[in-house]
Amino acid sequence: MARITRWEPENEQFWEAEGKRHASRNLWISIPALLLAFAVWQIWSVTAASLNDIGFNFTKSELFTLAALPGLTGATLRIIYTFVVPIFGGRNWTIISTASLLIPAIGIGIAVQNPETTFMTMAILAALCGLGGGNFASSMANISFFYPKKAKGTALGLNAGIGNLGVSAVQFIAPLVVTMGVFGAVAGNPQVLPDGSNVWIQNAAFVWVIPIILTVIAAIFGMDNLPGTKASVKEQAVIFKNKHTWIMTFLYVMCFGSFIGYSAAFPLLIRTEFPEVNALQFAFLGPLVGALIRPFGGWLSDKVGGAIVTFIDIIVMIGATLGVLYFYNQGNFTGFLIMFLILFVTTGIANGSTFRMIPFIFNNPKEAAAVLGWTSAIGAYGAFLIPKIFGWSIDTTGMANTALYIFIAYYVASLFVTWYFYSRKNAEVKC
């Protein structure tokens, strides 16, 4: 494949003649790579709920910790991954970061087969799943370089939205593959559930190994390092002097932090608060609707503006969280599930709309890419904080109410911030 020597996406003639073709090719390899990253990142949201059924003896707090640890390490790695694309090149880093997913995928598949595996070992493997979480920052920064401003919302929405489907994919596929010995003796022996049936929990991790290898090969032969995008960490660090970096970080915690945090906590929350319900039958629905709607949030924002979409969306988000709180206290699972699904939809739309706002607030493409990565890094801490806040609320009060009140307060603050800085008549920046 010929090396790209010129890149001018804002030049309409160049974009139509060749830019769009190259951008599309890189986007459609980036998407499955990011989907697999999210799947590996969230493996523990599924396996943690089943460990005690196959002979492990972890406490509720330990299980919530296992579900939360990938969020902590993933968010921290995103801070590093934010700055790597302009240093190593988008193609090169996609190959490295995608191949690294094999470490937790294979490690977890081996460890869950032995109930004597210590909590510390499991915690280390859960932390290694953060390698998947880190990929989002570099992936979004890379794709932002390929597209002109007029198309960034849609492109970033597709990359993130379909990539986010990895969360739903692992929560949908894992419960299916663990019931079958699909890999034969290679994957190890089954575990026996209390009812006497066999499961292969290791398959929840092993099922991603071959797709990871295939995607790495596709990145090697199909992706590009763009010219003119090189920048040192020092050059990119100028973003921290701009107050809008911190404002948009606050807002992205509101939407993506909620999406990934609820995704990590949802299976265990259903399992602990509605024990009569099979959590794995429903848990994948939340991340599914949140991920599918994200490209629409980006597209709609390209049409009418990211700030107004974000503002209206947060109002619905507050209402949905109040609905979750009401039906949770009524013990009504159907209402609880519907309200939570609406909440997931609002997180997805705001994920798309806030990421469309950033390239309009930051005109320099290198700065915009760095801000996209940085905000995604801090937002990803929601994957750690939300399960931990739910676990703390349930441990201390016996209910999830306190956690939900905390989230509502954050959404109200986000509504005011969006209105004041971006969506009111005399706002400082219109985006």
C-alpha cells in the first residue's frame, strides 16, 4: 500500500479526489479494533457475576471491585494513549494497542478455570483489561485527523458508537459461548454449576482471541500513518492552559462516564437488587442502545449544533435517572429496566454531541485530537467510580438510592455548565 504523503482534509478538492477514500478505509478498520478493545475492557462485567457459581468465594465488594478495576486502569492508560498517535503514528499504535488485548484475553481464560486462583491474581487480570479501555483515546484522536470539520461528528460518532458496541457484544456473546464447548479441549474443561449443568466461563475471554489477531493483520496492511500530524507531548500539553479543556472534560464525565460506568455496574446491580431476574438476559441491552444511538448524536449535532443537543439531552437524562430511582424503590424491575434503557440512550446521544463540540471549540486539529483523548481518559474513570459508588451505597445503606442522588446532582451541574458556556444566547462559544 502506497504511503500517504499529503493530507489536507479541509481542501474540498483533495477531500473528494482521494481524502475521503483513505479516511473511510482507516475508519472501517479502526471500528472493529475499537469494538474488540471495549469487549476486552468489559469482560469482567460479565464474568464477575458468575465466579461464585463455579467455585470461587468472593464477597460482593470484591466482585464489584473486579468489575471496577478495568475502569481505573483503562482511564489511566487513556491519559497516556491521548498523546501517542502524534508520536508513533495512527497505524503503528493501532497495531500495538490491538495486539496487547491478547494478554488479558488469554490470561483470564486460563485463570477462571481454577477456583483456587487468588483474588489478587484476578484483580491483576482485571486491571490488565484496562489495556482495552486505553485504546479509545488513541483511536478517537487518530480518526479525528482523517476528517474535515463538517464530517467529524459523524465519523467520530461511528468510530465510538460502533466501537462502544463491544460492551454490549461481550455481555450478549459471553453468556452464549460459556454454555458450549465451542473450542473443544483446547479451551479446557467445563465448570459445574450448582444445578449440575456445565459451563465454560473461559470462553468469555477466549472468544476474542482470533478476532483480535485478524484485526491486527488488517491494521498492518490497511491503515495509514498521516503526514503533518507529528507532535511532541509538550506541544500537545498546551490544551491544559485552556479552560474549555476542563469544561469539556467535566461534561464528558457526565455522558461517557455514565455510559461506561453503568455498563460495568448494570449486570451486578440487577443481580444483587433483583435476584429473581437473570441479569445476563437483560444487561447487554443498556450498552447496546447507548452505543447504537451515539452515531445519531454526532450526526444530529452536525445538523443543529452539539451544544443544544447536549443541553436538551441532559434534561432527559435527569428525568430518566429519577425514573430509575422511583421504580427501583417500588421493586418494579420492568419500570427500572425501561428507565435505565432511556438513561443509556441519553448517555449515547451526549457522547456523540460532546465529541462534535470539541473540534469547533479547538480550531487547531492537533489540539482538538489531544482534547478528544484527554476528555475520554478522564470520562473513563466512570467505569471505576460508578460501580464503586453503587457498591458503597448498597454496603452502607442497603440501597442504591444514595448513588443515584449523587449522579442526579452531577447531571444538574452539567446542565448549568452546558447552558452557561455553550448553549445560551450570549454564550462564550457557539458549537
